[in-house]
Amino acid sequence: MIESFHNPRDAALALLTSGTSLSRKAGSFLGQTVVDPTPLTPAQVDWLSGLLDRHGLPALAKEPSQ
């Protein structure tokens, strides 16, 4: 298993395909993260990190590459 996700896109894709139960809002956010190359805001990085932790997936790298 990977140690950490090096970019938000890979982390979001892993959450979407993990089979975990996600809210519509979280699913929308994750889908947008997968397809939109715009860098995430600090608040969005925190939200993504929280979703990864909550669903038992590896953390986002300290300085994610976009």
C-alpha cells in the first residue's frame, strides 16, 4: 500500500473508488478535484485530508503536487 498521496487528484480518485459511503457534497468535491487542475485552497486540503483519515486511507503528502 502507498505511504501517502502525492497529489489531490490521486487521493480524491482513491476515495471515490474505495466503496466508502460519501455524502453528495463530498462526492461532488472529490469529482471536481479529479477533473479540475486548479490548486486546492488550504481549507480544501484540510477537508480532503479529513476524508482520507476518516476512511482509513493514506494521508496527503505534506506538500502535495498539483
